[in-house]
Amino acid sequence: MEAILQRLREPSTWAGLSVLGAVFGAAPGLVDAIGQAVAGIAATLAIILSERKKSE
């Protein structure tokens, strides 16, 4: 799960998702808006949720 979250933080991932959306018929602006909404939700969760301590 952490690997997926790390990948979603990369701008290239969002650029790739935008291209895929455009290829499959979604408006580029719509794909970008969805990406921004997801990023906003993730940022809000990062503020609200506490970090777990890793066991050694």
C-alpha cells in the first residue's frame, strides 16, 4: 500500500493518468480535476491521520 501511495505522489503518475484518460475519451480537464480532488483528499488525510510508529 505504501508503494502505491508513494507512486501517487509523483507528478509523472498524474501525467500518465491524464494521458490514459484522454486516450480513452475523457476530457483532459476532467482527468486533471479528478487528480486534484484526489490529491486534496490525500492531503487532508495526511493532516488528520496520525503516523504509525514502526516497530523495530
